[in-house]
Amino acid sequence: MAEGTVKSFNSEKGYGWITPDGWNPPPHQSWWSRLRGKPAPAPDPVRDVFVHYSAIQTNGYKSLDAGQRVSFDIEQGAKGPQATKVTQLG
């Protein structure tokens, strides 16, 4: 299980984003550097993860708050990484 922090969650729409622990955005590489043949930075395998309210493991109203700590599994969804089995920490 991964752990992370809720980046945002829209309770009206029922979805949001989680930033996994240890995530560092890859360095930016300008188009000019790519044109001159400099190697591109290695892609970061983990980025913000989509979370749907149906993945939240709790009874009653399912919602998350920005800044909240959670644990979760990551699966590959149709549009990228998606959180499953989301539980609140602490």
C-alpha cells in the first residue's frame, strides 16, 4: 500500500487527486534542449493519482479533505493511475 496526501477532492463531483509520498516532479526540459540533442529527463513513474469516491473505504458519506493523509493501492485506469482501497490515516 502507498501513502500520500489528498491534493484536492470535489465532494459534489465525487473525485479528486492524491499526491503519493516521495513524488518529485521531473525537471523541465525546454524544446531548445531537446532540439540540440540533450537527453530528456527520466520520466517519473509516479505522479498525482486520480481518486473516485467509490474507492474510499468508509461507512456513510464518502469524501476526502485537501491535506488529509491516506493510504491506498494504485491501479492503472483507462486514463492513468487510479487509487483503490483508500483509507484515512490517523
